[in-house]
Amino acid sequence: MGLFDWFKESKRKKQNVEVEKTAPKHSSFCADYIKREEMYIPDRPKEVKAKVKYITLTLEQAITQGWHFKRKSRKRIRITHYTGTNKNVIIPSEIGGYIVNEISGGAFFRADIERVEIPDTVKKLHCSCFGQSKVKAIIIAEGITEIPNGFAFSCQELVSVHLPTTLFRIGNCAFENCTNLKYIDIPKSCGYIDNRAFSRSGIEGFAYQDGIYKEVNGTVFQRTPLDNHYKLILRTEPSKDEEYRILSVGRHSLLQGTSDIKLPGGKVWLGACSVMCEYRHMGTLDFSECTKVSAHIKAFELSDRWYDGKLSSGCVMEVIVPQETKCEYFPDCIDVKYPNKKKYDGFISVESRDNDKTVLRIHGNILPAYSVVFHEKSLEIRTDRWTKYEKYAICSKELESISFDNLLNGTDELFAPCCHNLHRVEMSNRCVFIPSSDIISERLHTELMKAFTERNLNGKLCWFDSSVVDNIFSGNSIKSRISQKRKIIIACDVLRSTAGVFENSSMYEKYLQTHRRYALILCVTLPDEYTDFLRNFYEVI
């Protein structure tokens, strides 16, 4: 190679190095779609019924073999615990003429057994039946409808489990930390699988048949080899129109922080707790080329502590949704965007904002828990249709006044305990005043805010339960007595509220009339709105 050729070659290499330095660095998933083999599709369940031998024991035989039990009725008996030495255990179907139909909680807790068979006479199991035992195989015959919470928690030698075709629910942490359990066949009759049912276990695969009316929590296989190996775990095989029903998003993939998960198209449905959000920044879920994205209200599991309805670390994940996506709820810690990078505002949008009030528009028909966390002093919420709220839907420390243009429906508390400064609530032109916590204490304010919940009054649903305030005022619902000052303040707010909201307003009028002298003395120390009201009430100039 001549000098000129060497100089030309070295210059080309230098240019290539500079190009590599300035070129944007893409992760391995940014440009590529998620591959079929990177998704776990559950197998079809095998509908096999186990047959367990029917064993009849006398009372003396049962006691000799180490069975402890308790008679429930003239015909039924419950196993309370087992102290026998047999490691291959078959639960007796009958003891002393009594049918064994129940096993108490902790009956085999830390028991030194290897195999257990449960007959079809047993209809009910209690929590932690086999918790931390050495059992290796569990066979359950037909009849059981529910596997209770912590059923075989931390049975680290458990290898196989046969579930009955009558099963309807698997409870919380039922098989958590069963590190040798590699596969589970869940019968198609099972409609509910609760939190962390198989988390931290050795599960590498499972069989399951999904359905529209089945509720499976996305934390079921959290922190398992299945969760770490696959980028998506599906609830069922994609249909002909490529509908991806996602059970959970692989935690290991997202925690890499630089990787994106991108689907090539079709419809996407994110199930309950299908995405776990943590402190650190996680990867991007890119659904930009999908035709539709739907998400369960609790699709994103917020594993860290709430701070005023938000994660203290702020946004931890980015989600890109199709341009046509509307009315889907995403929590504040999720940065949701359209493909053109415009921020998604499909569930709650800000119509106007000024120094006095912020106007919000709710586009869906449900107000999820902790969904309204705006840090304004005054909010006005407008709805397009009938709207239902979940517990603690409104969550803001700074909020002082809020109004709704239509009635909201819900069977639980509307306001979170952190709404200590809220003192004015208006719903469908009916206004209720509640003293703020700075003049009556946070504890008492929290108790009063429990009145904002739906109740049935003479066949009619009401959004405010005035009997809660009545019981607090009369001292029937809290342990300590309320001081005269606080009673006067509460009475003022009750009488300032819209007429008819409080059915027993005469009780508050009578109290103010009885304590006229003390109320007028308090006028000097109370805020102006209370002073003005009391002077008008007593007609004092």
C-alpha cells in the first residue's frame, strides 16, 4: 500500500468513527417489531379429572394416624391439623361417620409430607393449608371451587399440582415462592386468578383458556422465569384479526430502561396490572401501528408508595398509542403520546385554566381512583355523560373548591384523605360546605368527607349522605367529644349549604340559637365567611 492509499484509508476510517459517534443510538427493539417467539401464548388446558381414593376411618383410627379434627354438625367434620408420620397423605373422606368437607387454615403448615390427595368430599379449604410444607405433589379431586390465599405459599419442594375442573378462583399468593413448580395447568372453569398467585415461583409455562368474563391479575406470574424470559405474556392466542390480549409485559425487558416493546399491528388490550411500574425509568410500549388500544382501569400496577396520587419519581414509562385512541385512562406516572409526539389527553382534558379556576372535561364514563390530581385551588369538572367514580377519585392537597355539572354515582368515598383543604363541593347546582382541616383538625375533616358517598334514600340514589355529618355532630360516630367551637363551625357550614341537602338542618339551627353568646364571641377568631353568616343569623350589626 502506497503512502497515498494509506492516507486515504486512514481518512475513511476516521470519518466512519465520527459518523458512529454522531449517529443516534437505537436499542435492539426500537427498529424491530417484537417477534412471535418473544411472546408467551398459553397452552390449551387439559380437562382431566383426578380420582382420589375414598377412605373411611373410625374415630380411634383417625386419632391413631395423627388426624386432628373438629365436628361442625351432625354430619360434617373439619380437619384442623395433622401430626402423623405418613409422608404420602390421602385426606380421609369420612371419620367416625362424619363427612370430611373442610380443611382448616394451616392444617399442614410446615408439615413433613411429600404427597397429598384431597377427595371430592372436601368442599372448602382455608388460608395457608400447606404453607411452607415439604409437599412435592398436590392432587385435588372435583368439588373444590376456590383455592384460598396462601394455599401452598413457599412450598419450595412442590413440583406438581392438579387442579379440579370445578375450580372458579385462585386466591392471592396461593402458590407464591414455589420455586420448583415449573408448569401449571389452569382449568377453563377458573374465572378469577388474584394477585401474585404464582409470583416468585419457578413457572416457565402454563395452560389457560381466556374468556370475556374472566379476571386475571397481571401480577400472577410476576418475578418468575416466564416473566423474565418473555417480553409479552398473552392471555390467549391472537385471533384472526390479531387481537393481543396482554396478561403482562415482561418485567426484565422493561427494566432494561433502553428497550422498546413494539407490536406490528392489530388490536391491543392491556389487562389489570399487566404493566408493573417502579421507581426507575422503564422502556417504551409502542402501539403506534396498532389499530386500537384498550386498557383496564388498573392496567398499570403502581408498585411504589403514592404521594398525593402520584409516584414520587414522576413519569417512569412512555406509551405510544394510535392517533384515534380516545377515552382510555392512564395514570399520571405514564407519559402517553401519539405517534406525532403530541401528548395524549384523551381521558381528562383541560378546557380552560386561569388564576381562579381550572375547567376539566372527562371524556369517559368512569372516574378511576386517584385520577384527578391537579394541583389547583379550584376545579370545575364537566362530563359528557353519566359518570361513575371509584374510591378516592379526587386526590389533591391544594384543592379548596370543586364543582361538577352533573351528578356522579359511586358506592365509596369520592375524596381521598389528603384533600384536607377542601371546604366547598358543588354537584348539579347543589352546594355543600365542609370546614377545612385548619380550623377543625385533619382527623375530623376526614370523617366529615366520608359523607360524600352514594346512598339510597326512599328508592332514590343521593350523592351525599347527610346522616354521616349528623352522627359526627351528635357524637355518635367518633370516640372523643367535639368541642363547642367546632360544633358551631360545622353548624354554620350546614346552614350555609343548599337547602334540602341536610335533612336534619333544624338540629343545627337549634344548636346555634342555644349557644348564641359563645358563637358571637367566636366571631373575632373565625374567618370572615363564618363571621358574616353568624351576624346575619343573629341579626347583629
